[in-house]
Amino acid sequence: MRSSFYVLLFLLAPVASLRAAIDFSHQIVPVLREHCADCHLGDKKKGGFSMNTRADLLAGSENGEVLTLGKAEGHLLIEVLTTKDKDAQMPPKGPRVPAEKIALLREWIAEGAPWEEGFTFGKSAYEPPLKPRHPTLPPVVDGYENPIDRILEKYLVDHKVSRPKPLDDAAFIRRLTMDLVGVLPTPAEVDTFLKDQSADKRARLIKSTLERRVDYAEHWLTFWNDLLRNDYVGTGYIDGGRKPITNWLYQALVTNKPYDQFARELLSPTPESEGFIYGIKWRGGVNASQVREVQFSQSISQVFLGINMKCASCHDSFIDRWKLDEAYGLAAIYSEQPLEINRCDKPTGRMAQAAWIFPELGSVDAKAPQPERLKQLAGLMTHPDNGRFTRTIVNRLWHRLMGRGIVHPVDAMGTEPWSADLLDYLASHLVDQEYDLKATLALIAGSQAYQSECATAAEANDSGPYVYRGPIAKRLTAEQFVDAVWQMTGTSPAAAHKSVVRGQPVEGEKLSGKWIWAQASANAKAGEKLTFRKAIDVKEVPVSASAAISVDNGYEIFLNGASVGKDGDLNTAEVVSLASLKPGRNYVLVVATNAGNAPNMAGVYFEARLTFADGRKQTIASDGSWEWSRAVPDAKGKFAKPPTDWQPARVVGAQETWDGFSKGITQALGRASAKMPDRVRASVVQSDLLQRALGRPNREQIVTVRPENLTTLEAIDLANGSILAGLLKRGAVTLLKEQRSDTKGVIRVVFRKALSREPTDGEVAVLTEITGRQPTQQSVEDLLWAVLLLPEFQFVR
């Protein structure tokens, strides 16, 4: 039966493609500027041929078209670059275009001549506004009161476009839950929603879906991990050249931290959130544009402002107005030492001066210490008059829900939006809602625009200037696809990655531990390091295990010889994962540091909460049973010699000395005691071959948009991948146990779980031929493969 899948793959072949290999901005633009500018760029149009825009390029010259998209040969453009006929060669004077550059142009044309949207070699007439704008809303038409619909109704009339058809209830609930929380609605949820006859049922569903705090956090974790290039393993995590922000980010999402506060904590960071601006310290020599300070400039510009500073980090940008000095001005805000400006990786002898790129909003004091400069930057980025900040994030959210940005691409915010009123309204609404991103999502999801059928492929891919005609279907992310398969087949893994502390915090947790110290203050030494330890005995691996910890002044904590967390801020409490606990005896070591200049004690607070599969809970807290030693382990948690000076820890006597820490500990303990979700999600596990084949990036670079086209690698993996095959085999066993000999019942269950609808009689007839009158494990596997390959499953439509 498996041969049928190759037929399906053949049918899918028109949408399969290889990822583009050519970088338009950095490989094509320089070639055209250097060799074509004198005759065909800007105001020059010799032979009636201009290359200012992609449309101009495709329009050709007075002699006809100069290239044919998708073909590797037979282009007039290439012929005049390679000919030896001096009367026909281009450029007519000066050196010929090198062969390697012509090869780039050939490949670029073969890929369809991809062009940065909105880019022009001519003078752009559009300069995006900086300050916010509150557009006047058009009147209500046909009862469409949502401000988005009021704006779009006028837009559709102005562009002579018909209003898209409304989406039916079954399609709506599938789209909404996939978009807002990233999982398929259960058949029971679909049935309940379809039976509900209330006029406000869609509004109530939007509200209740956004209230699923853990599902929401673990879905949008994918978006923010990509955007903030955060991951669980990879370059820099072993050697300390990179720092994760996973648990800060998770908690920011599960508590719906206001976006302005979210941004400020990334730009002027806490110890838990500093990994974003920390960037990656690459091993060995690197290009000047990849040092940490310049990464900072590039990252904050792209994430928060939709500005491409990568081009401007090497030289004045080819693609927009940003200059090398401006990119380095941002980099200098982060730099803790004098930073020399490099142009094309060559030192210029000039030093960068810390500066903000929009002086209309204020400035950064270049002479202030780095933490103060970062604080000033955070204030300027989130300044009420910085409309670029709010427009960028609402544009990203619109893109995620509607399939295309109002400004597109989403990282080219200098491009003119197709509806400035819509973009500005969403941005001002976010501010009015106190930077609540869920409020923006609810506003979009509550619109008739969102609740409409998708535009057809022909409408969505129109080669002319973009005109909005409705939502655009979106491919499932790797995480959505895998979550859906796990959900359908009951094959979710048992645990998340060991570094992730999951769940919704439990409010009002009470402390049971004690602050402990090692010795009397008279015997303490300034800067001294001491080690505390505790043996933890468990009969089985817990399904969740995490601990709240705080130390005066700093610490690193090891579990069975592996570091699971560290911090140097005595005013904070953190949560660390204890997921690597093993059956039997385990050892926790806390290496505490007496920071400061005066002798003081190392005060330690630790409280762990363990939950087991049968619901049992176990608490391990700091108390007099802990021990301490002057010996300190190495970076791997190992002692050169086993310590022989272990002594009982002392419980703090004067509790008021430590009262200032109580609130932080209580909050951290609430996280350590978090309510656990029913199943593990793909966003909180380490990437595997299946997820990588489906487009999950390694996150060494910021990723704002994943590829929309099915690639050859993905098609092969969907047909033959061992990981997916194993999941479907296990799922087939489960389905057979549930349905046994009922072929129609198996088909119905798969359709209801995967597509949120009943199969048609025709689909049942065709699939019965695949499954057989008496289903077997193999035939049910084939059924699952067939349904998973349907575009209806692989897209949010």
C-alpha cells in the first residue's frame, strides 16, 4: 500500500521546491549596482530598460523581455554579459562582469529572481512615520462593528474587491485553536461548539482559548524562540558562549507580561533574560559584523523595529537608508569597551559612539556605564512616541494569524503598508490595551476578516502589487505538525527538555524550608566559596521536578554532577529544573559565594517540588539536615578529592535578616509547583530529524518567517522518515484497540481528530479501499499517512 504515498507525493510536487540559495540583498544588489548603474538604475533607462524594481526588470527593454523566470539558460540579460561581440556586450565600457557574478545571476533567475519586497534602486517616495497615529474609523457597514472590519470594508470597496465568504463553524474552531494555542480541537470540543446556538459563541471561544495559559505559552514559545534565537542545545550552550532565556520567556508568556515590559527586560535585562542581548560568542576568529556588540545592534533592530541592520553592519546599507555609523552606534550602547568601526571587515581607525537611531525621541548618554545605557535604550525603544516599536509587533501578529503582513516582509518595516490605517489602528489599540498582546490577538480573531474563507492560491500569489482579498492559508509549523500527530496517535513524549520549567504557577504557595548558612559571620571570609549538599532519594523518575533557590550572594547548583543553574543577584530567586533526577540516590550541590568586600555568611534557601506519575508529591527543602564543606567542585561538579570536612548546616536564627527575600522565593516556589499540562508539546523538547526536516531552525540566527513551500527533503521525510513512521505505527495499534473491526469507525475517528470534520461518503469509499473491510495495523498506518499528506491537514485554512 505504501506505493500510494509516492503517488500522493507526485501530486504534491507542484508545491515542492528547494529553499532559495541566493541572497538578493547581499549577492545580487551589489552586482547590479556595480555593473548596471550607469545605464539602467535610478534615472537611467537606456534602451528603454530599467532595473529599479522587479516589475521594471520583468517588463524588459524596447527589444522585449530580457529574462524568463525559472529558466537557467536563454536569457538576453545573460547573453549580453557573456558575448564577445563588442557592439552587443554589456556593460559597453569598462571591465566585464566576472564569471562568478554571472553564475550568481543565472542561479538567481533560475530561482525566479526573488526580490526584497518594497526595494527599489530608484528614490523611494515612502518614509515610514515614527510617531503613532490614530486613524479615523470608517462608518459601520452591515453590522460589522469590529474596527478591523470597518477599515477593511472601505479598503475592499476602494479596490473593487468582493468581501470574502464567511468561514463555517468547524473550520473556524480548527483555525482558531491552531492559531492561538497551536493544537487541534478535540472531537468533543468541536461537537460542543457546533451544537451551541448562541450568537456570541465565537467571542466566548476566543476568550476561553486565550485563557488556556499553558497551551498559549507553549505555542507562542515557538514564535519567540525563533525571534529571540533561543534554544535548548546548540552552538555556545556547552562552552558558555551563549545563554538561554527559556524559563524567563516561558513565564513571560504564561503570565502574559505586557509587551513594553517584556521588551525592557530583554534590553535592560535581568540575569534570567540577559541571554538575548548576550548573543553568541563564536569560537575562533569571526567577521567584525559577527562580534557580540554588532550582533546586539542587528538583533534589537530586527526584533523590535523590523529593521535590517545586518547590511549596515558591514557598510552603508544597500537596501535602505541605514548607515554603518548608525549600526555601530547601537552596538556601542552594549559594548563595555571602546569599539572600533570596521567597514567590510577592515578597521577604519574610527571609534563608535553610543547613539540611538531616532534622536527625535531622545538620546543615550554615551559616557554612562553600560547598565545605565541599556536602561536608557529600553526607555527609548518603548517610548510612547516610538510608533515603529508597536507597529512592528502588531504586524508580526497579523502575519501569524492572516498569512501575510500588512507590511511585508515583516522585517522590512520601511516598506509601505498595504493599509496604513489598519497598521496604525492595531498599533494604537495595543497601547490602549496596556501592551496586552492577547488583546491584539483577540481583536484580530474577533473580526469578520479573520473569520472568512482564505483567498485562493491564485489570488494570494498574484504577481502584481498586493491587494488584500482575505486570509492566506498557512503551513503548519514543525511543532504544530508534530503536536497534531502526537495528539492523534497518543504518542507524546514523557518529559520536556530538562532545562524547561513548565506549567502554570500555583498561587499562594507556602514555604516549608529554612534559610541555612555555613558558619558564624566572624569566621566568614569575603569572596569565599562554600559547598552545600543534600541527598535526594527517589524510587522512580518524577514526571515533573523543579526547585526554587536563592543564595546570598551568588551560586551555581549541580545535580548529579551536571550544572542546572547559576545566578549572582542576591535580590532574586530562580527556578531550576531537576528533570535529570534518576531512581535511587541523587546529590544536589550548591556552590555558594560570599560576595562583597566584608566578611558575611553564605545564606542558602532551596525548596524542590517533585510530582510522580501516580500523583504523589515530594518536597525537599533546605534545613538542618543539609551539610556544608569548604571544598569546591570543578565546572563539571566533581571534586578533585572527596571532601572530608562535611558539617551540618546551621538554620538561620534571626529570620528578619532574610525577610527581604521571602517574596521572591514565594513567587519562584509557585513556579516550581506549577500546574502541569496534560501532555508534552513539541516546542519544549529538543529538535529532532523530523522537526528539522519540517523547518524548525537551529536558531543560531533570528528567524521571523519559516519557509512556506514544501521542500524535497520534507516530502521524502513525510514518505519514508523513521520517526514519523514509528509514531504512526504506535498510533495504528491504539486506533485498532479502540475500533477493532470497524473500518468506517477508524476512518471517522481519524478525520474528526485530524480535520475537525466528518468524512464524506466518497472519502469513506476511497479510503476503505486503502484500509480494507477488515482493518489491519498496516492498513491503518496507510490511512494515517494518507490523511497527514492532505493539504487540508498540513495547512491552517
